[in-house]
Amino acid sequence: MNQEAEAVLGQSLSEDTHEHVHRDDIGSRMGMWLFLLTELLLFGGMFLLYASYRFLYPDGFRAAAIELNTFIGAMNTIILLTSSLSVALSIAALQKGQKKLCIYLLYFTLLSGLVFLINKYFEWGTKFQHGIYPKGPALENMSQGQIMYFGLYYVMTGLHGLHVIAGMVFISIVLALVIKNKLTSTNYTKLENSGLYWHLVDIIWIFLFPLFYLIH
């Protein structure tokens, strides 16, 4: 009887532990979704600000948009969309127990993020060389609408760039956990959360790209 009681007690504890982990996973996902909601509110407010100033200065915004390199913007869009696919595939790979494939896909995602930032660095560098930056000499000969456009351009794309860096740090931490076998096919919530964050970064850029590079 004692052995039976111990077996029942052990099974009960195992079930409680499983349920506790399950609740933690759900709480972790809910916490990430709430965090993503605050990020959407932040950028949503900035998009509204952009729309307001574009309504006030349509000619200035059109004139300023010509100064941007649409090719680089399009390349960065392709890079981020590809990285979004790779991080999604990494989650599927880990769920199937394909650790090496998951690791390779996460490395590819990080490389894509790095290439995006390098492209953005050269794009910003070109603008700085031409004196197009906040309180730069080139802005002295521009209209108020053009000045507002470039102000929003640097703030919004700069903030997005910081989110790319944060996403890369998040994915790097998750990658280390995968390598150390702390994330497996039965424990991959952190990888899912990093993927959700990276998808948010991509979605924000999908809105930024047409607003600044395509709408003239």
C-alpha cells in the first residue's frame, strides 16, 4: 500500500509540475503579446504623426522623398522578409528536433539583421555627407515640409534600427540556449517569443518602406 501511495503521489506531483510549466509557457506568450501591443501603440502614434505632417506639407514630403535611395530600401525589405521566414523555419526545425538546422537558420537570421544595419549605415552615411541631417547645412535651403520629413525619417528609421539590434540580441541569447540544449523540441517558448518580436520588427519596416521610399 505504501508503494501504491507513493506512486500515486509521484504521479500527482508530476502532473502538477507539468501543469505549472504549461501555465508558465502561456504566461510567457501572453506577456510577449502584451509587450508587442505596446510597441505597436508606439509606432502607431508615430505613423499618425507622419500622416498629419504629410497632410500639412504634401509638396515638401514629395520633394524630400526623392532624396532617398529606393533600391536600398527595397533590398532591406527583401532581407527582412527573408529573415522573418528563416526565424519561422527555425522554430519549426526545433519542434521537429532538428537542432543543427535550427541553429543554422538562427545564424542566417542574425546575418540578415547585420546586413540590414550595414545597408542602413551606408544610407545614413550618404545623407550625412550631403549635409542632410537634423540641423545640417543642407536643411537651411529646404522647406519646412522637407525638414519635417527628414526629422521623421531619422527618428522612425533610427528607432526601428534600435529594435533590429534588440531583436538580434534576443535571438543571440535564444541561439545560445539552443546550442546548450536548454531549448528543445519540448521547450521552445523562448524561441517562439524571439520569433514574434522579429516578425514585429519586419512588419514595422513593411510600413516604413512605402511611407518613406515609395510615396512621392
